Amino acid sequence: MEAIVAVFSDWGIGSAGTQQVVLRADRKHFRELTEGAAVLVGRRTMEDFPGGKPLKGRHNIVLSRQSLDIPGAEVVHSEEEAVLAAEAHDRCLIIGGASVYRRMLPWVDTVHLTQIDLRPVSDSFFPDLDADPDWVCSECGPWLEEENIHYRFCTYRRRISKE
Ligand SMILES: NC(=O)c1ccc[n+]([C@@H]2O[C@H](COP(=O)([O-])OP(=O)(O)OC[C@H]3O[C@@H](n4cnc5c(N)ncnc54)[C@H](OP(=O)(O)O)[C@@H]3O)[C@@H](O)[C@H]2O)c1
């Protein structure tokens, strides 16, 4: 599975249930990478989507421990159920939030990461992949700029075990 996330320089990803900074270029990048694929999302992050509804043009798999009926989404109740649901699709990207990234990381081999060169106060964080020997930054594009905010698109990959 893949994950897609925008991180600040301290690996913060959000505060009070939302993203403090959203770049237009990053939205476009997100759309391009997820269009037509399945996306796995936590119930809280889905509530922060426009209208609190699943994303159009993708198969939405929502993780929740509650029995919810969400029109336009498939609801799963555990990590194992999420993996089974994801396996039914050619491509599934984990799109957050913090708890879902953390719980599902063992099944992820590629992370599409937008680095945003800011450090607002966050209460939600992505695991620090630079500090994790299982992960390597395989590609990093040039620094770009939008409204005086610097950002770049990187790809992290899980190192292949030599066992
Ligand atoms: N920067 C980015 O790219 C990015 C992307 C996405 C989100 N975010 C940020 O991340 C923050 C939200 O993260 P969060 O951790 O608070 O919420 P979350 O991960 O979006 O959702 C948490 C909810 O998911 C369900 N859940 C999680 N793990 C589960 C499991 N193993 N089994 C069953 N259900 C499970 C539970 O729902 P129930 O309570 O219904 O049981 C839980 O309360 C926000 O600030 C958001 O803006 C940032």
C-alpha cells in the first residue's frame, strides 16, 4: 500500500482536526495521485473533507470502530479489515489522519510526502521516517514556492530486507 501526506518540518500534519496550511499545488498533486484509486481514511479526517463527505472519483474506505452507514463509502472496523478491503483494488493510498497513518504504516511500502518548510503548532504528527532505518528518501524534487511558502515533493520507500 502507499500513503500520501503533507508534513511540516517537525513532521506535524494537523491541528484541531484540520490542516493549518493547504497549498493549491499540493491539492493538485493529491488529486493526480489518488484519482481513480481507493483511498483509506480515518473517520475524523473524512469529517474534515468538504461537506464531511467521501471524496469523489475515488473508492473511499473509511476506518471507524462505530457502525456507521456513510453513503459513497465502504466502512471498515479494524486494520485487518482495511487491508482486505484495500486488496480488492489495484491501488490503495492511505490519506490519513495521524492515527490511521501510524496504525497502517506496517502495510505501507511507499510514502508520497510533501515537505512544507513551515513549523506551525501541530497536535497530529506523521512518524519521522528520517529517524526510521526501515525507510529511505528515494526521490526529492526541487524546492518550489507558493505564496512565499517553500515546499517540495518527495518519495520515501521501505528498504528491502536482505534476510
Ligand atoms: N497533512 C496531511 O497530509 C493530513 C492528511 C490527513 C489528515 N491530516 C490531519 O490529521 C488529523 C486527524 O488525525 P486523527 O488521528 O485525529 O484522526 P483520523 O486518523 O483521521 O481518524 C481517527 C478515527 O479513525 C478510526 N480509526 C483509527 N484507527 C482505527 C482502527 N485501527 N480500527 C478502527 N477504526 C480506527 C476511529 O474512528 P471512530 O472514532 O469513528 O471509531 C478514530 O477515531 C487532522 O488534524 C487532519 O487535518 C493531515
